Amino acid sequence: MRTETPETLVRDHTIYSCVMGSRAFGLATEDSDTDRRGVFLAPTELYWRFEKPPTHVEGPAQEQFSWELERFSELALRANPNILECLHSPLVDSVDDTGLELLSLREAFLSRRAYETFTRYAQGQRRKLDADVRTHGAPRWKHAMHLLRLLTSARDLLRTGVLTIDVGAARESLLAVKRGEVPWPEVEARMNRLAREGEEAARHTPLPEEPDRRRVEDFLIRTRRASALQPDPYDEVVQGVVPGRGVGKR
């Protein structure tokens, strides 16, 4: 039976990877990092052991983080903001057939739960900014910029049912906030306005009450079954008879 390290799970079984952070948001500058996020499909036979494969892996490259498909799907069904944004990145590094099917399910993960999760995350970030203002007289401006971006993205998602993470034409006004060129009271007023608009949008949102869990689960079961039926590429006997090709490979 095969053995896999966290590094080989990411290297050999990634079904989808993308760039996130400022580059995906359209807010990158010369000193911006390149944050990479991915989803890997652990071979089904690894779940037959007492020791299960990891639910996530940090690395192996710098600024790289990946989730196993089941964990990723669970978090997306809960409307985790970071996970939903990952599914909608405009900067796709790589994707195979299984990853394409995952991307085709993007709307199945969306629901009115997004209002609660995005709002809770935004409130946490706002408390940190307010604490910085009380302690240092000013917020961390980069964090203020990203909170404005998040509040705008959440409001528009609730209004339209579509999640768009690239800020588009708002880029320069947001970068002005990052540079500290916009007074805090004005930034604070924008945050409050966006929060109110998001609350109003939640009352009339086209998003369904709950995500389509059955559709996502069907996808997960099919991918697990397909993986279980694949020949073990490390089995010399099978390799000599059947040309195997693992799930998550192209």
C-alpha cells in the first residue's frame, strides 16, 4: 500500500491551485507577496488506515497552503470567506478535470450563510482596527483597505448572488487608504455605510437559504470512488499490466 508525505500529496494530487491575496484582489503593488492556495484529493486508500491523511498542508513552497478536498468542501459549505474567495480567484495556476468540476460547483456552495460569516469576520477585523486607533492613534492602513474590500465584496454578493473578488475600478481609492492618505473618520464612515448596505442586501438577497450540500456530497463521493478504483501507481505488478492514471492527474 502506498505511502504519501504532505509534500507529495500537494505535488502529485493537487486538483486546483490559484493565487490569492492582493494579486487576486487587483490590489498588488511591487512589494506584494504571491500567496498560493490549492485543493488536493488524497487517494482514497489512505483513508483505510488508522492514520488519516492531513486535512491541510502548509507549503512546500513559501506562501503556499492547500486543503484536502473534503475539508475544503466542508468549509465552503459553511460559507467560510477565505474558502469561497479561493473558489472565485481570477488567477488560476493549475486545474485538472476534477478541479474543473469543483469550480463548476461554485454556486452550490453559496447561501445566505455568507451574510453571517462575512459579517462576523468583518466585525473581528473592525475591532482590531479600532483597538489600533485607540492605542496608536491610527489603524494599520493595509488592514483597513482589505476590510473595505471585504465589505464591498460581501455586499455585492448579497445583492447579486455572485462573488467577485477583483476590486476593479475601486483599486486606486483602496490603495489610497493603504497609503494612509484618507483620514480615518472618512474610512470609518465608508465601513459603516458598507455594513448598512450589506445588512439591507441580506434582506432581499437572491441567495438560497442553504447551500446545495447534496450536490457537493455527490461530487465528493464520486471522486473518492474513482480514486479507489485507480490502480496503485506504486504497485509494480499493476504498473506492468495496466497504464494507470491517478485521479487529479491530466
